[in-house]
Amino acid sequence: MSPVLELRGVTKIFPNRRGIRDISLTVNRGDIYGFFGPNGAGKTTVMKMLTGLARPQQGQLRLFGHDVGTGFEQAMAKVGVLIETAEAFTYMSARRNLEQAARFYPRLPKGRIDDVLALTGLSPYAHEKVAGYSLGMKQRLGLAAALLGEPELLILDEPTNGLDIEGMVQIRELIAGLAREQGITIFLSSHFIGEMEQLCSRIGILHEGRLIREAAISTLLQERGTLEAAYLHELNQVRGQAAHA
Ligand SMILES: Nc1ncnc2c1ncn2[C@@H]1O[C@H](COP(=O)(O)OP(=O)(O)OP(=O)(O)O)[C@@H](O)[C@H]1O
């Protein structure tokens, strides 16, 4: 079976020489894959290419075996996306927002809006205007919209960014539940190493535009005790190599 998400030799360098270089990674069905890196490492650049908002200069990005560049519709057919903060019409209720989003899915099963409201814990607030929502509730609404098309893969860019601790925990639990109970494969970016340790099954570590390690979280914990220690170890290795080059 082909991987759910695959990058092979993906490169995009901006005129200022920053960007991402020769990234290859694989996400298999059932993974909660953490795409980890500090600010500026290149996560958003990859997320944009994966969702067709930018193009690589070299390499391939494939979703369910379809190339994002040449077979965009097929590649995205089973994918839900939440890139940075969810945008919603604040003067409408959550339900009205989802009704608007549902127009993009001509064959949506009846009751799907109720289902995604329930999945994201928004049913009790479905008729309230989004203007009165907390940031965490807005993120849940973004997830509800991403779930409308019954995706098999969710691509989430920094889904807990800007949330308070309670909001972060709620979103983390929601994502874990979607993977566990709905069997959805997750690819999420974050710069919180603790979040990766709590939530993910595999991790790809990005450093200055390069993937410096890809491994199961359990492997890294076995090697170094904590994910933070594993990350710092990888960083020292790379810096040591650079110093000797
Ligand atoms: N349009 C652009 N023009 C020039 N440089 C860019 C452009 N977009 C991104 N970069 C640079 O490429 C690098 C990677 O940026 P990117 O936004 O992908 O990082 P990130 O890991 O998502 O960081 P953050 O967590 O801060 O969003 C950064 O050094 C950034 O300054």
C-alpha cells in the first residue's frame, strides 16, 4: 500500500537563500506524525506546498499516491486541512459557517454537519455567533470544517498555536480521539516538543530547512529518555558536523 503522505527530495529556496532543502519523509496510515521545528525552520513552507498554495522547485509531494502538482484534485480528495488560525464568518453561527463550507461538497451525507459539530464538542454552541467564541472554539470550528468531507488524512499547521493551556489540551485530546476513534491519519506541525511527545506516534525534525531525523517517538524516548533530550542531541550532532565541515 502506498504511503498516505510522501515527500521525496523536496526543495524550495527563496531569493534570500532561506527555505527548505531536499526533504524526504513518509507518513503511513494510522500515524499521528509530528512535523517539528523551531520558528523559521520551514514547516509552513512545506504545509503550503502540500496543500497546493506553493510549488516546489525540485522533488515530489504525494498524497494517497497522487502528485499534488499534477493531480491536485485526486491528491486532495480524502484530505482535510487546517492551516494556521481557522478563518470563519464571525457574524454567523458555527452551524451557518459549516453550511457555507458544505457547499463545496456536493455529495455530503445528510446529518454530516451535526456529526462534525458533535465530534468537535461544538453542538451546545452551534447556534451562537462565532464572534463570541474563544480562540480554542474557533480552532475546533476550523477542525469541524476540515472534517466535513470525511477525510482519511488531516493536515494541521500549528493547530494549538496561541491557545491557553486548557484550549491546547482540548485540541490535543480532540486530535488524538479523531485518530483513535475515526481512524484518521494526522500530519501536524508544531514547535512545541512536549506536544509532540504527548500526541504523536512519529516525528520528523526540521532544522534550518533540512530534515535532520525521522523516527518513532518510542525509539527516541528509548534512546534519550525525553523528546527534548533527543532533539537537543540531534541538534548537537548537526552543529558538530557543520563545525567539522
Ligand atoms: N516568501 C518568502 N520569501 C522569503 N523568505 C521566506 C518566504 N517564506 C518563508 N521564508 C523564509 O523561509 C524560512 C522558512 O519559513 P517558514 O515560514 O516555512 O518557517 P516555519 O517553520 O513555518 O516557521 P514559523 O513557526 O515561524 O511559522 C524562514 O527563514 C523564512 O524567513
